[in-house]
Amino acid sequence: MSLSKEQIAQLAQLSLLDLSEEETEKFKGDLEEVIQYMDKLTELDLSDEEPMMLMDASKKLWRKDEIKESLSREKAFQNAPQIQHNHFAIPKTVK
């Protein structure tokens, strides 16, 4: 599958990236390689395979819930670049 420069520009805009012409060409090639690889995976015959819930079902991924002390407000805000009304202040990301 070939991607157009317009598609790459749209992806960059949605990702809030400002790509140069050179970066656009590089990402275009990289994304096309990923898509080609994914296309190869769809060609696999997995009809005899059982669906998996976990990659390694022998390992337990669940832990026991335990009540632990949480961070103090001061410690949580310690490295925050900006705080407003006892909340983290971040730049607006959605237009």
C-alpha cells in the first residue's frame, strides 16, 4: 500500500507533529514498510490455532489489591512545570 504525502500530512497534523519535507519522506517510507509487514501477517493461515487470552498463560498477571500510602500533593506537584487551582496545568492539545 502506498501512502500519499497528503495522508502523511494529515497523520502529522493529528499527531501534532511539524514535519519537514525530508521527515515526511522518511515517515512515508517507514509507515509503508510497517503496512507491508502487517499485510504479510494477514496472509498467515491461523484456522487451526486457538485464540489466546494471554501471551503466556502460565504467568499470573494479577496481583493482590493492597492499600498503600499515596503521594502527598506536594510531592506529586514537585516537578510539575505549572500548577493551577491544585491541578496540573498543561498546554491545550485539542483544537
